[in-house]
Amino acid sequence: MKNDDLLVSILKDQVVPALGCTEPMAVAYAVAKGKEIIEEEVKEVNISVDKNIFKNGKEVGIPGTDKKGIIVAAALSIIVGNSEYKLQVLKDLTNDDIEKALKLLNKNIIKLYLKEKVNELYIEVIVKGQHNTSKVVIKNSHLNIVLLEKNGKCISEKPTGKISKLGLRDRIREFNIKDFKDFVDKAEYDKIKFINEGIVMNKKIAEDSLSNSLGMGLGNLLYKDKESIDQYAKAITSSACEARMSGHPLPVMSSAGSGNHGLVAILPVASIGERLNIDNDKIIRSVALSHLVTIYIKSYTGALSPVCGCGVAAGVGASAGITYLLGGDIQQIYGAIKNMIAGISGMICDGAKLGCAYKLCVSVSSAIDAAKMALDNIYVPSNDGILDNSAEKSIQNLGKVSTDGMSCTDEVILNVMIDRCS
């Protein structure tokens, strides 16, 4: 496969529509698969997830409802879930379906458990009917089903050793930042024009949020100063997040397995380009660069981590995309990436929730500042903290800190969240 074709394939694999928060939707996807396997009325569902899925699914709104959490998503999936829709598994949802799902919740047939001693994305769903039982296991990424069973017999299985973990997303490590810039410089427009779908999709949910004053009102507050390009970019991005975290029934285009990452990777770059009347071709190429850098970082930090990927992955991607959009050269793109890593690498992830809108606002603000610094040739020194001489090595250091260095952080965060509710 040509290098350009591989990068296009990675983008198409990692930049996909998602309806609702990706963690409960990934569980709903697994439930839909399990339901489809048994081909009868569901009597019981047992769900086991890793701490990150548990954390991110705990307080997030479910599209089309005023309810929150993984169990609600699972109940809806029993009623209407269609695995063919992947992360839009609940897109056929109606008001009647919600009523039926609420009745299921009252029957208490769905149980959620925390899977201990798992350090990777993990979802296990066991669906039981009157005569049949299914088992679905997802690992490493939200849609990566590694095991399907019916009545204890394997239907399909993927190997889960180290080699298999290097899937399409992780093949992005075969490239470097300059490769990404060269690609977006030269790629045929027809190969990357699909990137525009995400711009349109994510802007739509932002506009809905602003029009209907969804969420806590952060987007509308920032939008009061919409004549400022920076404030406009923050308003559009945070308002889209408010809608999504509230359960607004519109899809977003995700990036590297996260809808909120997709909002940060796309909206600030596109909105700045729009306000500056930059050619749409250049905007699309800039957003493509933002996605590629985001995916590259996530290949080192992991699909879910103790740090906020909207800042340390998508925010860094956005800084690269904004720098490129505004005419920055490769050295300035390197500089923007390292500026971001120097400034925002300590933001923790304490679950998906309405408050994420403010984290996205902070991430966009930092991405714009990092890009402006780089465009003025202002760079945080390479011997500062976890930075290194190259942007790539700085990203790898960020990954090491986010995984090895914070191995206990998720457990502590989750314990705090659970204790607060007990």
C-alpha cells in the first residue's frame, strides 16, 4: 500500500461519525451484537468494563433522553440497537423505544461491573435469553470485537497478542510529523474531501447548541464576544460539547475514537479558517493534519488514559492544524506541538460529562496560543520538562508519562468519583 493510501485509510478508520459519547455507545454496540446473536428476547445482560470505560460512561447524557450512563445505553440497545450502525448504534431511537427501555431498567435485568486488573480498553457483554447465551468482548479500541460466542462456542476470535495490537491506527507510527505535512500539502483533493463531512457535522451540533442554549451556557457566554476570532472558535467548540454531553440527538465526527476529540481536532481549525475567509481546500488540509497528529498522539497515550485527550492529543493536533492553516512552515508546526505539550500535559480526565465543555474551551485557547507563539518563532525550550529535541520524541515522552507515569491515577480518580456518590 502506498504511504498516501495508508494515511487515507487511517483517516477513514479513525475519523467516523458517533452518536453520543463513545464509551456508552461502544457498550451499546456490544449489547446489540450480543442481542443479534441470541435471536430471542433478552432476559439478562451482564456488562464488565475497564475503569476508563466505567469512568467515561458514568455521568454522560444518552442521546434522545434525559438519562445518563452505560446501563441506560445498554437498555436502549436491547430495544433498538443495530450493530451495523457502529457508534451510531442507537440512531433509530424513538420516544416509544425510550419508554420500553425505561421499563427494562425497572426490571433490573442489566448489571454493570468493573473489570479489575485490566490496563486497556475492555468491554465484555454477556446476553442471556430463554434458550441462548452470547458473549461479546471488545479490546483496545471502541469497535474492535475480539471474541464472539454463542452458547459457549466460539463464532469468531481475533488474536490479542502484541502483534495484533498494532492495528491500522498504530501503523501511523510508521510516519513522522513532516510526513503528515507533506501528505496534506500534496494529497489529491478527492482523497481527502471526506474530511469536510466532519466540519459540516460538528458545526451543525454547535449551531443547534447555541440556538437552543443547551448545556450549562458556556458556549452562549463565549459567543457574546463572537467578533473575536479566538472567542468564536472557543464558543463553537464548547457549545458542540455541551450539546453532546447533554445527550442531544445529533452525531458528531470523532477523531481517534472520541467524539470530543473530533470536536477539538476539527472545529477550532475550521472556524478560524472560515472567519479569515481562507479557501476551503486549505481548511480541509489543515483539519486533516489536525486529525493525523491527534491519531499519532493517541497511538502512544492509548485509546483511553488518565489525561484529557481533548487537550494532550486533539488540542495538540489543533495547534498543528491552526499553524498550518495560517501559513506556518514545518519548524513552526513542530514548535506549536511542543508548546502545547509543555503547557497542557497535566490536564486529567475525570470522565465524560458536561464539564468537559470547559476543558475543550481551555484546550482550544491553548492550541491557539501555542500556534500564535510558534508563528512568531517563540518556542518553549527543548530541554524543558518532558520536551525533547524532536516533536515526535516529545510526543513519545508524553505517552510514557500518560501511561507508565500515571498508572494509578485512573483508579484514584474513579475511587473519588464513586465515594462522592456513595
